[in-house]
Amino acid sequence: MGAGASFAEAYGKAQTAASDTIPNKGRAFLSVRDADKEQLPEIAKGLVELGFALVATQGSAKIISEAGMEVQLVNKVQEGRPHIVDMLKNHDVDFIVNTTEGKQAIADSYLIRRTALQNKVCYTTTMAGGRASVAALRHGEDRTVHSLQNLQRR
């Protein structure tokens, strides 16, 4: 459980408690299903503002680029090497936002998630998780201890 004066603080604490600390710098991989693409620029912009470099698959990279941000293109697993799993194995990715839809994307997502876990790379499989991660990073490293009673009184 993470308790905080704000959602961002609580979420960041909860992630840390779950041994899935959100990195505060590095390279973020973004690959989202078509239904989530309209939300992608907001998350990408937040990550860029926090100092992350962006890597994305073709469809997501197009959306990010059209929103005026720099992004490195990487292959999906099915598109051949080098692909995102190779980048994870080489420790070239620090954070992942990956939403999926369809049989092949779900199969590829399994490989991404498994490799991320093996290499201790923080990832989220929802846009809400991506937004929450950006909010937690914006909140910063403040780890103030709050009693539930004091939070309830507020």
C-alpha cells in the first residue's frame, strides 16, 4: 500500500513497495494499441519533460513524431531484429508503456513482459498506469510518512 497526500505520492510509494520502482531517467519504450493512441502524446510529453528519451514501434512512433517529439523507431518482435526484446536484453530500455490488442500483439507482449521482469525494467500495460507513473515521477522522491488517521482528517 502507498499512502500519500496526493495520488501521485501514494502511487510512487506503492510501486516502490512492490519492488517496481519507476525510474526517473533513461529511455522509455511506448507501444500502444490503436484505441489508446489519442492518449499517447500526453504520456510521451510527460516523459520527455522528465528527461526520458523515447523509443516506439512504428504506429506509436508516428503519433509521437506528429506531436512534435523526437522518437527512435524499434521493430515489433514479429518484424524481425533488432526488436524491443533485444533492446531490453541489452539494457537499453528503462521504462515501458505497452497496451495490446489482438492475438499476435498479446503474444509479443508476453515476451516483452517476461524479458522486462527478468531485467528488472518497470512496465505498465495500461494508459492509466502510464499517466500515474508520470504523475508519480513529477511528484519526485519525497517519501514523507503519513499516518492513515492524518490523511483521513484532511
